[in-house]
Amino acid sequence: MDAPTTQTPTAARKSDLVASGHDAFTSLQKEIDRVFDEFGRGFSRLSPLTPRMDVAETDKDIEITAELPGLEEKDVKVELAGDTLTISGEKKTESEHKDKNVWFSERNYGSFTRRLSLPQGVKAEDIKADLTKGVLKVTVAKPAATAAKTIEVKSA
């Protein structure tokens, strides 16, 4: 005859928690997943007005491409201060749709600013910007490479 099995209170409670899906480790894992999901969304989420950008490098230039749908040249500013290139703009959009029983009006206002660090020595006159069909292309001529110079060290 088999002896009845007994569980310690802790083992019984753990068994109940696991069976009900409330295991402490499961709860902790869910919380960790939630934190990382929110953290990741914070970095990947761009404002609807913040342009998505690509930066590429050729032998002679740095090419920056930014999506600016609905913007015109007058809405966009490209500036160089030191070694920082700033692309900024403002969007003002209004649309209104009327139908028999439906009336819809939408306004979208806002501004954006994106900054990029460029190599030292870039000159504003060596930067070209062109906005065509909602795509801004900024071409930055790379500065000439400076040769390393050895400085003679003398005793005092």
C-alpha cells in the first residue's frame, strides 16, 4: 500500500502558481519584456514630422537624404555651425472633405530639427541641397585630408 504523498506548503503554493500561470519567473519575464519593448519603441519611434534619413559616403562626398513629403523649399532650412549640419523645417497641412452626410477636416502643424556631426573642416560653400518630390538630398564635399606632421620635441 502506497503512503499518501504530502507536499510542503511552499511546494503546494508553487504548484498552484505554476498551474495558474502566475509563476514568479513568468511574471518577472513579462515585466522585463514590457520594459525592453517600451525602451525599444522610444528609440525607434519618430514623430510623424521627423524625417527619416539616410547617410552615405562616397570617395569625395557625404550624401544625406531625408524624406520630407509635402514640404517645399521655403519650408526647409539647412545650416552648418561648426561641424554640425542642421536640417529643420515646418509643416502646415490642412485638408477638408465634404460629402453628403460626412464632413471631415484635418490639420497637421509642427516643426522638426535633425542634427548630424560632420568631419571637421567642412565648409558651408561646399554643401549643396536639393529638394525634389519630397526628398531632400544634401551633398557635403569631404574636406581635404590633412597629413600628419611630426613635431620635434626639444629639451628646455
